[in-house]
Amino acid sequence: MPPLSHRPRLLVVDDEKGALDSLIDIFHAENFDVVAAESAEAALEIFRAQEFDVVLTDLRMGDLDGMDLLKAVKTFRPDVEVVIMTAFG
């Protein structure tokens, strides 16, 4: 695999602090430039102000959930990949 010209920028979104901290550690170890948000609302503010390659978000959160965040991200920047994760079956 050829070297990347830049570190991939990842926005990680989870309302559970322990899960968020774990994801930050994992992706830092994989050489991602990681920015974290504890809600979809906070993630949208960050997303609109910065450039990201990927958004990794929890499905179940507060008023806005992962599906709402997916729709907003794709409306604003359709080229950004969004990965939705969940601990629920």
C-alpha cells in the first residue's frame, strides 16, 4: 500500500465517553488525525468548520442520532464516507 500524502482525518462521534476515548486511542495508534464529539449536534458544528475524510458515529444518541448525522453530512459533503456503529443487536 503506498504511503498517504496526509494523515486521514476522522471525526468520531459517541455519547459514551468510555467508548469515545477507546476509539480515539485506537485510531491514533493507526495514524489517523482524530477529532471527537460527544453528540451529533457537536459533530455537525465541528464538521462544518473542518475537513474530514471519514465520520465514524454511534447510531443511538440523544436528540439527533447517527442516521440524522449521516443525512446532514451527506447533504453538506456527499464525498465524505460515514460509518455507523452500534452496540445494540
